[in-house]
Amino acid sequence: MRNTLGFLFVSAMLTGASAMIGCGGTTSNTGPDGGTPTADMTAALACTTGTICAGGTIADQTLNLKDNTTATFTIKANPGYTGTVDITSDISSLSALSGGTSADVIVSAVPGVVTFTGTGTNTQTVTLKVATTTAAAAFSNMPITLHVVDEKDANTKLDLPFNLTVKAILTISFTGAGTTNSKHVFSLDTAGGTAVTPVNVRARTGGTTILFVNNDTNVHEIHGQGQIIHENQTGYNTAPNPTNNPPKDPANGGVYQLNQVGVTMGTSGVYYCHDHGSGATVQDPPGDHTINFIK
């Protein structure tokens, strides 16, 4: 009888131990109460290093003068992170090329402020916007950086670099037939103004390529003076030679191209439609267009 009781007691102890191993969570993926399995937090991390990270790189950007481009990128944060980050651009490398300022090359992020609440999506999409004026410097593969920094913790940060190229190419397109009911509007102007506004382009070694694009359904001829060579005029085919000098700009996208324009600082050029002039009845806004070639 005593041996039988001892055997039953040992059997009960072994059975209890087995049960404890099964529900204790050390050898299975159940929760402490035997319910939902505990999540593996490392698998849920959005960033393998740091609290915030990028969802990829920013592609290098290439623009002409008076141009703009956009690119999208994402910023990710690890679960539980709550904070607001500011996105600013570092274009200090352009200062020397822009006369001590960077106003002729504009780099921005939209939105410039991103907030993570710690719940819901941990990825935010941001748009990089780059724009140039007519007076932008020309350069290749200039390093630009977007800084992403937590407003309250400067150690929570991220840098997003890319290279920027600006080509010395200026496109001036125009629309309209040059009549009272279909006035010419040139792309460097804003329709509805009282007069055209002169623009600045940097004088540079090798000059600037200027493309006149006719977006009207009729042919037109570009009048030129000074640094802007008149289209289809005998005696004007000297340096800088037009590489495309038709009798008139063909309709629907015809191009008159001038090369090496504005090599010398302090010079200028004038243009308008030779066929119709630049008066208020045929051009909006009215007036001769002037390009000044500056330092």
C-alpha cells in the first residue's frame, strides 16, 4: 500500500511539471496566459538603425534654367515613436555660384514638417521640389542634403543626400497667333500684366543655349537684337551660330535654337515676334523682351 501511494505521488509531480512547461511560454509561442502569442518586436521595426530612417534614396536631379522638378521619398519611424521632425535643405555649396545667395536655386521639402503619433502608419511621404530662375548658375553634380531632425531631440536625425545639375539652357516658348483675339504670350511673362519685365541670365564661359519654341498653330519668326540673333536674316549667321535656323519657326513645337549666347557680362539682347511686333493689340503683356547678361 505504501509503495502504491508513492508511485501515484511521483506520477502526479511529473505530470504537473510537464503541464508547467507547456503553459509557461518558455518552449512555446503562446502568451503568459496561454492566449495570443507575443509579437517579435524586431520584425516590426521600420528602421534597423536609428529611430527614423528613409524608405530609399533621393535620385539625382537635373534641370535647365527657369525650370522645376519634383521627386518623392518616404520617412519611416519605429513603432511607438512620437515626435515632430523638421525637413530643411542645405544648399550652402551653391552660395559661391549664386553671388553669395541661393535665391536662384530653390530646394524645398513638402511638407516641411512631419509628425509621427506612435500609432497607425509609421511611414510619411514627402515631395522634394527643386526650381531654378533664369539667373541660376550652371553646374554639374552639386551635392545637396536634406536634413531631417526631431524638433525636441537633435540626436534623432537623418540626412538625405543627392546631386543637383543645372544646365545652361533656357527655353522660351510662346503661344497665340499674334492677333487681337489670339495674342502672343511668351513663357517668361505673366498674361494680364501692363508690360513685360526684363530678365537676368548669367554671363558665362560657353554662354547659354536659348530655345524659342513656337506652340502656335501658325509659323512665326523671332525678331532679335543685340545678343539675340534675328531668325532667318542674312548676315546674322555668325558666332554664335544658330543650329536650327528655319525660315520661320514651324508650327506646333517648332524650335529656333541659339548657342553660346551672353558670354560677355553687361551685354543684353531683345526678342519678340517679327511678324506681329510686340504691341498691346498682339502681345500680352506688351513690350520688347530684354535679357540682361549679368555676373
